[in-house]
Amino acid sequence: MNLALKLRRFVVSEEGPTAVEYAVMLALIVIGCLVAIQSLGTNTNATFDKIANSMK
């Protein structure tokens, strides 16, 4: 209940631009994380392929 009240006060207050800035920052962080995870996955896959080929 307390969280809902705080959320309602936040939405009603004049901190709209701040919320937009936080949303943009969150989107950039998520994009950065996805790029890092994809790169890590690609490098890991290449390493395992190299190990598998050396064991043949």
C-alpha cells in the first residue's frame, strides 16, 4: 500500500522530466548489458569450438 502511494505521488508530482531521464538511462544500461552479454557469448562459443576441435 505504501509503495502504491509513493508511486502515485511520484507520477502526480512535477518530476516528469526526471522520470524520462531515468528511463533513458535505464534503456542505455540495458542496451549496454545486452551488447556485453552477446559479446561474451560469442567469445565463449569460439573458445569452446576451439577446444572441441583440438580434442578431435
